[in-house]
Amino acid sequence: MNGDVLYKLSYKIYGAINFFKDHSEFYYNVIGFEWPVPIKYASFNIFWPENGKPSKDKYFVYSGRYGSKNSNVDVLVSKGFLNGETSLVLPAYNGITAGIWFPKG
């Protein structure tokens, strides 16, 4: 296939919560690191049932190669959701990972 391609994906995720002794954590690769092409723009929305808003130290959004702690993602967090969108082109083999900390239980 030649030229630009637009993919719009929408799905629900179940089982993406990690449980620890003192907290729970949603951890998800929003865009995996295997895409062999640059991604000009990506956005995502993460919703949770509670109306809580995590403090800045209770969530993260990273972009880049596997293991990167950088972020070229603009993030908006409010009660019950976290929205993000890329601020720069995501190069080939770069991804986006999001994590949100929740109290235990």
C-alpha cells in the first residue's frame, strides 16, 4: 500500500490492571513499538468508573523507543479520564505507554 493511511481503532481493555501490595496500576502500551512507519498523529482516551482525578505523581505517559521515559504527548487529566495526543511525529518503532496508579482494592 502506498501513501498515507488512516487507522481509527476503538476497543475496551480488560485485565490491564497490575496488583501490588500497596496499590493497583493500569499499565498499557497505547501504541506498541513494532510499527515500522512513522505515525504523524495519535490520540487516546482512557476512562475509569470512579470520578477521581489522579495527582501528577500518580500517572505517566511516555513516548519513544522501548523503555523510554520521554514524552512528546500532551496530556489532559480530569475526573474519570485521561486524554492524550502526540505533539510531534512518532518515529518508526516508537510507541506510547500510559500508567495510572490507584489505591489498593
